[in-house]
Amino acid sequence: MSYWRNTIKPLLDDETGTMFKQAPVRVTLAFPNRYSVGMASLGYQVIYRMFNNEEGVACERAFLPDDVDAFEKTGQSLPTVETGRDAGDCQLFAISVSFELDLTNIIRTLDVAGIRPLRAERDASEAIVMVGGPLTSSNPYPLTPFADIIVIGDGEQIVPVVSEALREATSREDFYDLIDGMPGIFLPARHSHEPQWATAPKELLPAYSQIVTPHSELSNMFLVEAQRGCPRPCTFCLARTMYGPNRNNGGQELLDTIPDWATKVGLVGAALSDFPHTKFVGRTLTDRGIKLGVSSIRADTVDTELAEILKAGGLRTFTVASDAPSERLRRWLKKGITTEDLTKTAHISRDLGFKGIKVYMMIGLGPENDDDISELISFTKELATINRIALGISPFVPKRHTPHFADPFAGVQVIEKRMKRIQKELRTTAELRNVSAKWAWVESVIARGGPEVGMAAYQIYRNESIGAWKKALDDVGWSDQYETNAPAINLPPGQYVPTEYHESRDVSAHAQGLSV
């Protein structure tokens, strides 16, 4: 039974905007997760379009099957979406990865595509493996055992460079010579440190969808990027560093990219309520009867007019981010959101008839204590008297390229204890959705790990579990070098209280982290 004909072809038939092309240079663009997740990635779609717009290059997509074990038992090769050819039958096998926890999926994707995962074991007969996406800009080092090329920064600058090299190179080493030294090109076989990031010039923006499908996590939604980067100084977030300087696109410019057939439009940006044209674009679209989606709204910039536009666009629940359980921790993170901002947003949501308000936040921040959790519980009960409340709670995961690079992970037991308290005291007050503390720990290891973490993932990529991760990390000699650091509320993020273990740690760990 053909996996492509029975599983992939029905998805293909429901797509709008698919690109079909034959060319001498074949590129497979893979996403190491299921189809519905990959098709909700705007960056993935942009790279797909850009490769297909290159002369002499044809790009087809591939996704990890929903049930990889069952797929492998069929004995078939992973097919591309467009034609069903073997995904590994190409000159360049490119992978777009968004999430730390997809590290094992990257290895599995290479495996089911018939490509040996370890770079050192591949030869010139196999495809060149290139990995890009948000994870590689955040921390490329766990990927170095597997990727021939790691893309750091904006793909818009990279695709033309790589395509030209593919057309002109006479050998694999010649290909590397042609791209070596270009911004954003990290060659693990030649380089020990990540390069200068690639930053797309404004004329290559905005990013927008190529394909719309009902089978995406964002069903039938056409995505368009309002802004890249972020003007805000939040210390925990990668948006300012990973996406470069804040670049706003024009309101009419966005509208001109949206096809007439689009019925749902999603505006993408790190701080959309700071984008100067959100109301103009939103009002124009809703006046046309188009449903509207937004990626993020800041509570300090919410007003009735903006909320009315979002409601007219079909939004039923108002979503904002608190990002910390208390006022003092929000100030420490330089979040710029106050208790009054969140209360105001709840009142607006109630007055306009929204079904409720959802608040995202993190727990497990360095200086956090029981008083911060008490404030979270008390304030949530207050919000619940205004409108229905849902809390989306995630453990804090420190990331490279932020001042929190060397913050300790709070610990699974600490986070679970605080989560149990929140659940107990708010079980009749709010809907609670929380992320696993154990998997957040794995995420934190990958987010700051090196090649040894990649090799640990290689040991367990077929049978991943928390226990397997712990054993594999022990086997490769991994240790948590940050666990003794002690952030303090009276110090800026990235500054630490000296300890007996780290007596000299009195400078920004961010500066140390960037030199890794």
C-alpha cells in the first residue's frame, strides 16, 4: 500500500498554492514533525517558495510521518509531497526546525529518508544536509554531529547563495568553498564557532504564505509577517537578537501580499500591538469579511478599538502574556506589563463579549519564591471575577543569546511542587494548561548544550523518554554547569550572586555565553 498515494496525496489535493517544478538541482525541504505542524510554519513556507523561484532548482517538501514506527514497517522510503519521489534522492536535503524537542525528530527524519544521520559517516553519494530555522539561531551546537551546513539567521539571505553554489559546484568540497565565509553559513566540518548572523534586508520582506491548507494547525489561514524583530527589551526573549533589528512592514504592503481568495489571515509578529499598522490592516480585512488571527498582543497596548477589530475578525478569547507570576518578576524581566494592564484587558474583554481571557506565563524564574506564586493565585482569582480565565503555564527555559543564558533551570521537583499548588488553589477558578516540567528540563539541556547533547539524542532517537535522556546524557558525560548560579531580584538578569563554587562570577553571563 503506497504511503504517498493513501496518506500524502489527499493532503496535496486539498492545498492551494502548491509549486510543481522540474529542474536539474533537486532540493528536499523537510520538517521534522507532522504535516499539520510544518504547514503552520511561515519560515518553512518562505524557504520553499524561494528555492522554487531559483533558476535551475526544484524544491519538494517532506514531513515526518505521524506514526514513524508503523511507516518504517512498510519498508517504504520517505516520499516528497509534490511527486512522491524518495525524499533522500536530492542534491540538498534541507531541514527547517523550530523547537528544541524536535532534535530527535531531526535524526529520525534523516534516517527514514535513507540518509545516514551522522555527518562523519556520510559520503559524497548522499545528499548534503542543511539545517536552519529558529533552533539553529538559538543554539546550533547540538546539530553539529548531523548537519553539513547550519544556517544562522534569516533564510532569505541564504537561499540565493546556496542555490548559486549548488548550480556551480563541481564537487562537495567545491560547494563548501563557494559558501564558506558568507554571513549565516556555519560549516561544522570547518568551523568551531557560529558565524555572523544573516539578516535579511527590508526589501526581502514581508514573509507570507505560499500554501494554504485545511490540514494545517492554522487551518486555511494565510500568514503574513507584520514585523520582524521586536522593539521591546524583555530579557528572556530571543526575538530581538535572533531576528535582528526591528523591521516594520507597511500596512498597504501587507494587504498587497494577501490573495483575493484568502478567507482567514494571520498577522505574525513578536509584538503586534506595537506594530503601527495593526488597526488599519485589521480593520481593512474585517471590513472585507476576512477572519483575523494574531500571534501576540501586549496587555499594555490593548484598547477598546483594537479589541473591537479582533472581535470582528472572529476572535472569541483574548490572549495576552504576563510571562511572570508577579509584578516584581515582570519588572526584573523588563516585561513592561503591569497588574493594571492585565486587569484593564480583562475588563475590555468582558465588556466586548469575549468568552474569556487567556494569560500565558512562566514559572521557575531564578529569583522566584512562594510569595510570587501567592500573588499569581490571588491575582488570577481577581481576574476570574471579571471574565473567564485560562492560564497557560510553562517552566522557564533559559536560552542562549539572552541575559539569562547562564541562569539555572529551577528543577523539576521545584516546578512540579509549585504547579501542584497552583492547580490545587485554582482548580475551581481557572482553566489550567501546563507544560511538563520534565520535558522542559530536556528542552533546557538542548537549548544550551553542545555536540555531546546531539550525540545523546542520537543514542535514543528511536526510543525517546525522560529516563532514556538521563542515561544518554550520563553516557556522554554531560553535566549542568549552571545549576549553582543564583540570580537575585536586586540584580539585573545575567548578574549572579557570587558563590563558593563560582567566586568570580560577578559579570554578565550573557557576555560569557556569546563567546561560547
